[in-house]
Amino acid sequence: MFPYERLRRRPDVEAPNLFASDAADRLLADVAGDDVLRPGLVVIGDAYGALTLAAAARGANGIRVHQDPLTAERALDANAEALALAGGFTHHALDSELVAGARTVLLRLPRSLEALAEIATLVAEHAHPEVVVYAGGMLKHMTPAMNAVFAEVFGELQVSLARQKARVLTVREPHTAAATVLDRWPERALDAETGLHVCAYGAAFAGPTVDIGTRLLLSVLDGAVPEAASAVDLGCGTGVLAAALATRRPRLRVVATDQSAAAVASARDTAAANGVADRVEVVRDDGLSTRADASADLIVLNPPFHIGGAVHTGIAHRMFADAGRVLAPGGELWTVWNSHLGYRPALERAVGPTRQITRNPKFTVTASRRP
């Protein structure tokens, strides 16, 4: 029996109500069975290594793994070292190289149908014709629409019995021609209100649109440290704020950072689509871990308040602490947040004196100044 209980989430947020594996991981391993030993095993969406390492412990090797969050990659590596299972897998981008010739795919179903569609078309287009996809999740996050996504590019779908509130979809018979036609990522759109082109891969938050929190921050962005020479879009998503800053302030040096591989790829394309790729450096990073102390005059932030399926403010608090370290004296963190979360005291502690810039019925924008 694989020791799921020994898995850790580090360096991601750890808390009593946050776990490194769940019933869907265990059910996926059981339903896939010895198919994980077929040549060309691919694992997609493994949160902290449960799927990859259970397969490796069973004897699988040469496993190709894609995890969108950087913290997930680092947790997998750390858990592999702790369980003496390092070396049996390699990290890959979500591209044709990841799934080329794959015969078995283990997939944790993403919450986003767009993310699922991107994965499904990629597998159907580039995996082995006899590929079997085992896609699992917790029932509360699964919908019939997921079956419909698979049906667009696969001919056979079987649904497992539920166990401990988890279920697995088993998918076969890829339709390569259909997948080629449906392959549309990154999606692109022009936002009429801002004049910005937005590009998005499937797993990017809000897709090729400007979410309402970011839109509120954009409405006051011109007042954010007008004399700034350097700025960071922290948790950049599709890079809308970074592109806006670079477009509006031609002399500003902008860094856009996010731990999501899909977000980073989207932000690079968004910068290019708006003609500012030469002035926006996009970095995949865990917060601001690669940024020097006191190195930025302005940081803009629209923090997440979910960790996976759980409502949790831990990531936001880590981001505030990072901003406090990276801001130069006199620099400011401009944050948009859901008003009910009451982040102002946390911002005061992590950064410095905080004032309200604007507010609407749902969101608040504040500026926190580094002393």
C-alpha cells in the first residue's frame, strides 16, 4: 500500500484543513491498475505527487509529468526525495512533447472546462491511438459537462462507481481529426473598454477577458506611484495589469510573475499582442522568491482566495509578505480584494500604512506604502 499519509504540500500552504492527497488520487491509482506500467505513462494535474509517486512505487518509470503550479512541481520533488522515489519522472510543459505516443494518461480533472478541453484535445491529437485516459476528481467538483468535453474528441467514455465521494472517467478512442480542428489555445480577445488584447491558455483565470476585480484596479492604475521606474505584477494571471502598465508608461520596467505555467504562457502572449513584449519580463516564480529585496517601486496585485477547491487566504498573506520585502522604501503595493475578506490589517502588518483608493459593492482597492 502506497503511504499517501506521508505526502506533504510544502512549499505550498499547509494547514489542518488542507491535504496533500485525497480519495480521488487513491481511486485513480486503483482504477488504472497495471496500466501505469505500460510504456509512455503521462500524469497531468498531480497536486503534490500522489499519482506520480504511487505509480513509481508500483514500478513505473520514465513518467512524464505536467503540473501547472510551480509549488506542485516542488512538492512532488520533495516528496519523491522523502520516499526515495526520485529519478522516475520528468517535468514537462503542457505541449505535444508531454503526451507524444502516450498509452496511459492519469489526469486530475481541472475545475475549468477550458483547461480540460485544452488537455483533452492535446492528448487526442498527439498520444498513441490506443491511449487510455483515467480522469478523476471529487464528485463535488465534477459535472456532466466534463463528459461532453471528452465526447468531442474521444469515442468511448466509461464512468466508475463512486467511492468516498470520488469518481473516475475512463476515456478511449481519440479522434485526431476532431482534436486538430478544435485546438484553439491560446484564445485571444480585444477588451473594448481598455483597448487591451488578452490571451489565455485553458487553465488561466478568467480566460481572454478582464475580470471585474482587475477592471476596478485598472480604473485607478494611473494614480499608482506615477514616478515609479520599476513595477511588478504579482500573480499576473494573463498579464493584463502588466500590459496596461507597460502600455501607459513607456519608460516603466515591468516584471510579471505567477506560479502557474498557463498564466505565464498567457502573460507572455498578452504582452506580445499589445506590443510591449520587450518591456515586460514574465517569470514563473513562487511569489517573489527570485526578486531582490527593496527592488520595486510599485507592485500591483489581485490575489486569489482559493487554494484548489478550498477557500483559504494563506496564499494572499504570503503574497503580502513578499511584497513587503521586495518594495523599496516609499514604494507601494496596490491591491484589489473582495471587500468581505478585510485584508487591510494584514496589509498594514506586512507592508505598511494602507489607504483606500476606491471601492464598489464587491471589491476594494488599497495602496500600502513601505516605510
